[in-house]
Amino acid sequence: MIRASEFKKLEPMVPRSDLKIVAIGGGSGLSILLRGLKQVTRDVVAVVAMSDDGGGSGVLREDLGMLPPGDIRSCIVALANQEPVLLDLLNYRFKDGNLSGQNLGNLMIAALSDISNSFEEAIRLIHEIFAVTGRVLPVTLEDVRLKAMLSDGSVVEGESKIPIQSAAAGLRIERVSMVPEKPKALDEVLSSIAEADVIVMGPGSLYTSILPNLLVDGVAEAIRRSYAPKVFVVNLMSQRGETDGYGLSDYYKALEAHAGPGLVTHVLFNNAIIDESIVARYEAERASPVQMTAADRDYYKLHGIELLLDDFVEVVKGYIRHDALKVAQRLEALVDIKIYHHGE
């Protein structure tokens, strides 16, 4: 187990060019983490799930038959180096009319996809326009959907429907799978994983953001083959309809049950106490802080997985999220430790 006391305070610095970090996930968790990662390295690769079918992305999927742009856009905003007004433009969401709820950045990606006749080329062009640090990659270019089997044996199809129906029925998610079952991974995703100095999974929705990446053919195998530190960032709070009542070890158990062993060398977890007033706000939304017990510690020790424990919480407008810079600095420190001990 690695404790905070073993590390000196790391201050923000000029991003390195020799540190390759691959971050795997989707949703707001990944985009928040990327804001920290780009402060420690210029070579960050975000691998984004392509099973989103809700909100504006879902509308564009149905109307235009394109891949979902929403999580790609969020990651591009996080890694972009442009004037704030341009980033606000990319994030702008229409409030009225037929475009109500739709995002301008999503529409820009849709337009570039149509102009270039390629979703992949559209993403490359957006990278150039917004001077993105690193790369944002869709995990696959296939038209994939997510389905889940709940604890009563019923099946829910559609990423956006899974947590809603799970919560409404009071049932746990037993398993998720992709349709088609083994979509082909983007070649650049697999090569990026092979070249990474650190691979990080999460934070984010376990069943609808993280696992959909690992179920794409070749991704889990590429992670397993890597000798880099492989870090699973466990969420600060449980998520209604996905991880209700989950303890610290339950997250890894679900990951291993779906993608097999050998994907994680370290688990990063916030062990700081969260303010009671904030906890009360989340409990009103049926969420609670993820807890760590002695049994959880023993479980990870038995599996040879090191715990990275610290205060990783940042409070923003009464809500909590991971302190992205602190997480990024801890990941950077892991690489330095590996080099020191192994002379690599």
C-alpha cells in the first residue's frame, strides 16, 4: 500500500513530453481527469466509449446515423488550448426551439463528419481547430450498443436506459455486453495502450462508461500485455442504478468479472472524510460515499493490487469531484517510482 506520506507535495510544472498516459472511460469523469493530465504531460490519449445513446448524442445517432459525439467533444474541450470564448462556443447548448438540448460542438462534429465523410477525420479536424493537447480517440468506429442483464434475469438495451430501469426496479446490474458482441478496436487505440507509460481507467460510470471500452475486442488484451502501471480510479460516490451499495472491492470485482484479471496494478481511492452537508445532498439523490473496509484492504492485498490512498476530493459549488491535478501528479509519481526501482 502506498500512502500519501511517502510523497512530497508535487507542484504544477511545465508538462513533460516524455510521459505517455492513456486514460480510458467516458462521461464527465474522464473529461475532468484530462484537465489534470494535460498539466503533467503533453502526450495524453483519451480513449472514449462509443455506446452513448442519450441526450443530444442519441438524437444525432438516430437522425444522422453517426457515432455519438458528446463524450468526444467533452474530452476535446478538456484538452483544448484556445480562448475561453471558443471553448464556451464548443460547449454551448441550445435552450429553445427544435435544437433545444442540442450542443453546438456536437453539431460541429456532425457537420465535419458529413463534409469529410468520416467520423475519424472529423475528430482529427476538431483537434486542429482547437489546438488539442494529446489525442482523443473513439474506442471503436463500429455502431455499437450496450445491453445489460439485471439481477432478475431481465435485459435492458441502450446505455441511457440501463441505470434508469435498474434504479426504478430496485435491481442490480449483473452483466453488461456489447452489440455486436466483439466490435473491432481502433488500431490507434491498441498502439497507444502498447506505448503507454501509465494506463488509467476511470473515474466514471462503471457499467456505462468504463466497461464498454474494455469489452471492445483487443482492448483488455492490450492492457493485460502492458508492463505499465495500470490504475483503476474508483468513484468518490456510488451511482444510483449502477453501483448502489458497492464497497471498494466491488468495483474491481465487476471489472474482473467482465474483462478478466491482470488489468489493474493499482487502485486509486479517496480515503478522506467528505463533509456531512455534502454527503446529505448526495443522499437526497440516492448516492453515498464509497466505503473501504478491512476486508477490502485484505482483498486487494491478496490480489497483489496496491492501494493509492489520499484526499483526492475537490469541492465545486457544493458538489465533489476528483482533484484532477492531484490524481495526475500521483500517476506521474508512479512512473518515476517504477523507473527508480527498475532502471527502465
